[in-house]
Amino acid sequence: MPINFRSLANAIRTSVKVLQKLRSGPAAPVPGRAVPGRAVPGKAAPGGRQPSPAAATGYPGDFQGVSVIRYAPQPDGSPDPGEIVWAWVPYEEDHSQGKDRPVLLIGHNGGYLLGLMLTSVDHDQPGHRSGDYVDIGTGAWDRQRRPSEANLGRILQLSPDSIRREGAVLDRNRFDLVSDGLRRRHGWK
């Protein structure tokens, strides 16, 4: 039986994409190449805030409304709901500035991915509104393996091409905890 080299090449490409998706730690920038969300020397905004890499296109604004929660991670190299990715996230008070951070993808709104910011700040402490946060534990998205929480209070709309890299697939049980929180907080399906 002859070897089908095209099928073999496709299988190798798929395997490489799966391995890339599962690798841990943030991606290292390529020397001499701009990375979205990273300040260019001499171009930092006042106060250390970074200007939007997508300033020309503009941020569509945070998602307002009700949507359907999806868990559909695919080992294809494209960002999918159920995955934690790294993306430039605009500040809530000024969408022209923001920073690169991990985001849990939870669904779609037209051509945009919907996502929740992750934080390593513990919001179960006194003085924090802990009902806006769901503990998801540790994972490959954080190089230091700090426990993370998903912020339910702000739903981001991200263009798929604004995703800098995929960080990890969140297991279904932890994703379901976030889904339950979205249903309680926002009435999602």
C-alpha cells in the first residue's frame, strides 16, 4: 500500500498545532517583531499604560446582553470557546489603552469572540465583590502557576485576529463553574 504523503503531512501539522496549544508559559516575542499589547520603547503612554494596538479599528465595546455559552475547544490552532488565550484587553475606563492579559473565551457575538478577563488577585478577601469572580485554579496560561479567577462583571468582545496566542484549554468541569456564574449573574443560556 503506497504512503499518502499529503495525509501524513496534514496529520503532522495537526499534531504540531495540538502540541502548541498544550505548551505552557507565555510565548516569547520574536526579536525585532512587534507584539500586540506590548509597548514599543519610547512609545509608552503617560502612567505606563499602553496604547491600543488596534487603535485604528477601535474596540467595539464590552458585550451587553444575553448570549449562549459555548464549550468547543478544537485542536486546530484557532481560538475557540473553552480556551484561555492571551490578548490585548482595553481598560474599562479608557478603551484606547489597555494591556496584554489572559482571557477565557466563552462564546461568540457575530464575528467577535466573547471572553472573560482572568486575574490572579484573590477577590474572596474582605472589601471585594466576590460574586463577580469565579475561581478556576491554576493552569498553563500562567507561567507562575498562580490561582486565577474569571471576572464575570465584564464581557469582552475580541476580534479573532487580536488573539496573540493560545494559552491552554480549560477543562469542562471548571468551564461549567464559570458557565453557572454567567447564568446567575447575566441570565445566559
